[in-house]
Amino acid sequence: MLVRKQYVNLTQDETEDEFADAAVTKNGKAGKKNASGLLVFVGVFFVLGIGFAMLMSRHSFVTPLPVRDDLNDGTYQLVKIPPVLTSNDSFSGDDPRLYELFRENLQDRATTHLGYPSKGYVNLNTYNKRMERRRKRMAALDEVRVKYCGPITDEYLEAQRKGKTGHPSTRWVGVMNRKSLSRIRYRYSNDTISYVDKSSGTRKKQIRDTFRSFCSAPHPDLPDTTISIERQGPFFGTGSLDWTQIQFVDDVANVASEFTNKTIYVIGTFFGTVLRDGSVIDYPPLHIHHAHVHPYRRMGERIHVKSMPFENIEHHVMIQTHGDGGCKSKLGGADCNLHQLPNGQGYRVVDSSGFNVNYEINDVRPTGSDPLEYYVDIVIMWTEEKRIETTFMQIGSPIFGHGWMTYMLPLDSNSNFAYWKHKNSWLGPGEISNFITHTHMSLTDSLYVFKGNKAFDYLEKYRHDKLKGRLPYVFDCHNNTMEIGKNNILGVVVGSGAELVCEATRPSLQLFCDEEQHDCVYRDSRVEFNCKEKVRLEKDEELVIIAFNKVRNTSTVPLTRQSPINNLLYVSTFGEGYVAHQHSFFRFDFVSDRANTGMMGKSSGNADRDFATNSYAPPALFLYSLFPDDSYKFINDGISDGHKLKENMIEGCSSFNYDVDL
């Protein structure tokens, strides 16, 4: 296929889980052997051995250390955390240059650290049962999307240009809007500089239009379920990181007439770039910068309870994907953008006047590439039959500096971390599952999610005790390292008794080279989350997200410091050496006990009334987090001085260096 011949996929073998499990088993056997030797030769240590076993039964992966509480108020304790195992078995090939890239981008780490398979943790991308389920679900969708609906034909496109809604060569149809065929206008920029620069002329930034096509049919496997699809396009990419920008198109998939004055349940969604025949296009060559579909045109009182923070933020997306949404190629690629709920569950949507979508797509092929014709498919699977009310829950990272939900990082070889929490105050007790995160992998070292009501307080005490109150915190500016700092921070959380929910021990990246392997780059892929499949979350119980970040030459610098958008937007704001591109969203599906037992009341369509009557289960809920008020004292009402942020963040870094080697 033309689209896939542009790149050679050099991803590593997925052997880390097996390696980590084997290493744990081996170490466990060695530990037992040593312990039995001590008992034979040194009988006096018998009692200590029993005590050690009791502690290990509580925390199977930690060894307690003396309390390291400089405040002497008993507010936290530190436990020892084992290092992440490494395995070169996951590298395929004998090119030393590629091996150096592999190690520099942390791909030699095992995907298991604190969450052992023996404790019920699985890699959500490679777990065989999940992979097989995903494959079957995508095949069922393609029975409609590809086989039933058929391709976009030349004859159909010509009919659309003449204002006609369809052609016998395909089942795709257009829709009349008043007296003309419904089309969409979009902005195209042939590179990033013209995308950012509002003064660019029409030669580089153009307003174009294209067609909307629709197809709908019953789901082949699920009774009483309809698959409604919109295919937008054609679009034409030309490489050079061009931008195709769609802003708020209403009535996605032409379902408004079906949803008005009704309660429907969405049971599955998909967003992806495709060819004429529906074949999904992976990344590269097309990068989905972001794609957001909202269940209501105006969400305010439909979703947001007045007692929640950030009342004016309307970002409750029910369908979303980004550049890190697709799996690695051999694990399904962009097929992983299909999000389908377990049988019996559904996102409840009440009296919707139609969904709306916005997205931006980049063609990352080299400058001067031949035009690439592509389309965008948006899929909604829905039913009018009652389902267990499910909420697509999203926890956004705090804002630090300027930018959409980003926090500022030094763009040099230093490492840093940040943490925040979510308190389950509005949805009641229930279960969470289907975990995913969105973060910029080129800046990521690792990410951990814990559950427990003491973890955040322990971290706060540790921050004041050891980190000078700073957050985000740059390890290297304070005679610290990522390795030591991470061990201590995770030790504090584990010492609080918190339960691990998910861990991503390394950035999820996939190596691509040109055909001669002269130009190689790591690109984002779906997070390699090691999680429990389901986790209980009580009312007012807290989730704590800890993000560790590390700038790396080969993956980060070409995508950030050298980026024109960085030069135009961020260097001028923060000074050289800074980029405000990182954010870390944690997403999952939530099912309350009330919904699971059939006790959820009928929705009124108003969030406050539903909340007051125990009927609150919005289809999607996006909540943000805040950094502690005292982490940087000059921040007021979310508005900050970029240069002061820089000055405070790098305090203590006498040899701060942003000119990392290329």
C-alpha cells in the first residue's frame, strides 16, 4: 500500500512482561534460599524472619526503611522501591546506532515495575484476551464501515460536485442543507509556521471545503444497535508537517433527528484517518494532533454540576484520540482508536440536538511528498435499549504557564516530575476500567496512578520537607537525580498504603526509518499501561497521578526545541530552553454501584437536578486538577508570569544548559 511503503517499522519485540515475570520468580526463589540458610545457621534471626515475611505479605514489592520525616510529625514514611528491570531481549537488530537510540529513549525497560502479574496486573495493549476482543470488534465494525458502505468512488465524488446526494456505485450519501449539499469548510496550512502565524498570506494558509458523507446500518453482532458513520473528505496532505484544521462541525454522523427528544446509549466509538476504501491509515504518515467529539452542542448545565470546579470549561469529550492513540503496528495500529464498552453498558445521552467535532491532522512525510488523498471516519454505535449508565471520565493535568492544559518543562537534559489528584466526589462509589492516558511521549519518562486517601497528603508533606515546596520539581537543580528522586517519591506513596492502579514504566514509542534507514525517529504510540483491569473506587476516594518527565536528544529535541511552533509561541514567552508542551490526562470508564444494580433514576437532562435525585451519570465528564496554591506563590487565578516561573523552577541550577547535543 502506498501509504505504508514510506516507512520501515523497526519496533522491538514485546517480551518485557515475560522477562520481568521471570526475573521476579527467579529473585523470589533466591530470596527463599537465602532466608532458609540464615534460619539454619543463625537461629537468633528466626523472629526477624517472621517479621520480614509479614511485611512482605502486605507490600510484596517493598522493603521498609527507617522513617525519613524531617518534620518529626509522623506524616509520611519512606519504603524502598526496587529498580525497573531492563532487558535487551526487546531489541531486534544489530545496528549499534539504532541500539543507542533504543537505549536513550528508555525502550530497554520492562513494562512491569510495581504491578506484578501475580497480583492481577496486565499490559492493556498486549494482554491476549483484550487483543482478541479488540480484533473481533474491529472486524464487526468493518463489516459495515468497509464492506456494506463500500468505497468512495470517482462517480460518487463527481455527483457530489454537481450537488447530488448520491450515486449507485456506493452506499455513501450526502445530505442537503437547505437547498445545497452539506459541506464543511476547513483551514489548511502547508507548514507549522503558517499555521501559527496569523499574518500568513493565502498562499500558505488556505480556507478550503470538502464533502460530508454518511452511511448507517445495524450492527452485525449486537441486537438493537445501529452503526452511524460520517466520512469527511477528501483531504490532501503534502508532508512538511502540514495542518488540516476542522473547527466545530455539528450533527456528526447525521444522528440529530434520531436523538432529539429521546434517551439513547452510545456503546462504541471510533475516529480514524482512512483511504477511499476505508482502510485505516496508521501514524505515520498521518498524525492526529487531536480529535474531540462532544455529546451536546452546549454542555454547561447538561453535564456540569454547579459545585464542581471550572464551571465554564466545556470539554466533556465522549470520543477522543491523539497522536498517542494508536497502538504499535503489530498490535493493531490505529485500530486501537475503536473504543467499545462491555456488553450491557452505554453512555447515556438525553435529548441531544447532535454531536459536534473538532480536530487537527498533520502529514508528517518529508517536504515535497506527493499529495496524499485521505478521509476521516467518525463512528457512533448506539441503541435506544436501556444500558448500564457509564461515564467516560477524564482527569486533566494542572495548567502551569501558558498553553492548553500544559505544564512547563525545562528543555534541556534535566529531569522533573509533578503530581496531582482527583477526588471521586460526584459519581458515587463504583468501578473504573478501560484506562488510557494522553501525554507527549517524547517528553515522558514514566507515569504512575495510585488509589488511596493518604497518598496525596504524604506527598505534600514530603514536598515541603524535601523539595522546597516546588512543584513541578526539577531534580537536577537540587543535587538530585531522576533515579533517586523517583525511588523516594514512589516510596512515599507506597508507604502511605496506596494501591497501584496503573503504571507506564517507559515512554511508549515506535521507531520508524526511511527505506535506507538514514533518517530514524521515534514516534508516539498508545501508552503501554500495566494495570488492573478493574478497580474499585469509593465515594470521596482519591486517585493520585505522578508524571516523571525527561528530555531526550533524539526523540524530544527535533519535535520541540527545533519546532517552529515552539520558536514562535514559547521561546518568546519563557525564554530559550523552555517548552510548554507537556500534559498528562488520565481517562477511564466509570460505572457507579447505583447504575450497576439497576437503581439509577431517569435523567431529567439537567446535571444539578440529576445530582440531587441520585440520577447523575453524564455520558462524559472532563475535570481538571490544580497544583498546590503554595507551589509558586506568585500564581494568581491561573495567570502566571512565564519568566518568574522559569526563574523559580531552575533555582539552584547554576549550570543550566538547554543546548543539548543533536
